[in-house]
Amino acid sequence: MSGLRRARAEDHAAVVRVLTRAFDADPVANYMFRQDAHRARAFELGFGAFFRHVVLPHDEAWIHDEDGVALWTPPGAWQVGALRMLAMGPALLRAVSLRRAVSAARAGRRVEERHPHEPHWYLFTIGVDPDKQGHGIGSALLGSVLDRCDQTRACAYLEASTPSNARLYERHGFRVTEEFRMAEGAPPVWLMWRTPRDASQ
């Protein structure tokens, strides 16, 4: 699709803007990020930290014009590591608030513990501006990596935060492996795995 390219450091503002708008009503994002007067800034800080410190170093952040974003990490690169976590710490602390820091960290760790150990591409997040949804942008962003997965017979993994998102991913070859809640009172998360399409047919 025309307009699809790798995102660079100078795209930081556009990446954050798209994801903040796309996840404004997302149940998991709203559970993790603070919901007070600093809510809008919390979304910007959280998505910005992961873009800059986790995804950008691997050159697998994708942007469509300035209305869609997908943040991937290649096989073996999904773990954040102590140094990157230290670099992200201040932004993430402000995003979740000091009061919820421990519970948010515990919830995130529960998600991480379920992460598959088999080599795979990891879709950390994907979002399309609400005003641009329904035009194939999400599918193009997924295809930026899934086409290579099929060509190289590589697997992919993600966590879906809504049933409608899970259905979209199923159309692209993912299947739900588990539904769980990261904490008592948290919204459900659907863990999804994809084998290469030529290997699963």
C-alpha cells in the first residue's frame, strides 16, 4: 500500500499521536495508564517510551502516512532488558502514576510470563487513527511483517485487547491460545499465535 514505510526517530510525534488516538477507548490501555488529569500525557509517555527504547532500535516500526502505526520486534528481541527498562523507567512511572506503579508492574509481568519462548515476531502494538479506520491500513501494517513471516516460515505473536481486534487478527492467520486477566478487576487479554500460512494449510 502506498504510504507505508519504516518509522524513524523523527516520526516520534506522529507515532505517539496515532497510537494515543487509536487507544483512547482501549480497555487494557485505560487499565494500565493513569486515569486522572494527566491521562492524555500518560498515553503519550507510555507509547513514546516503547517506540523509542524497545522497537526503534530494531528498525521494525512501521507507519502509514501519519494515520497508522505498527510496532514490531524481530525474533529474540522482545525482552526489554535492564538497561532499556532503566531508560524507560521515569516515563513509565509518570504514565501509570506512583500510586499504581507496583500493581502496574505486576500486571505487566504476568503478561510477560506468558510470552512464548519459541522464536517469533512480536507485534507490541498496532493502531489506526479512528478517522481512518476501515480503509485497509491495519491490514497493510500487519502485512509489512506477516508477508515476511510466510516467506521465511517464521511465527508471530501478539496480545489482543478486545474481541473485535482478536477477530481482525484471526483473519490474518492468528489464533487465540489463551484468554486471561493480568490482575483481579483487569479487562481480559487474548494471547494469539500465528504459524506461517503456507505451513498451516
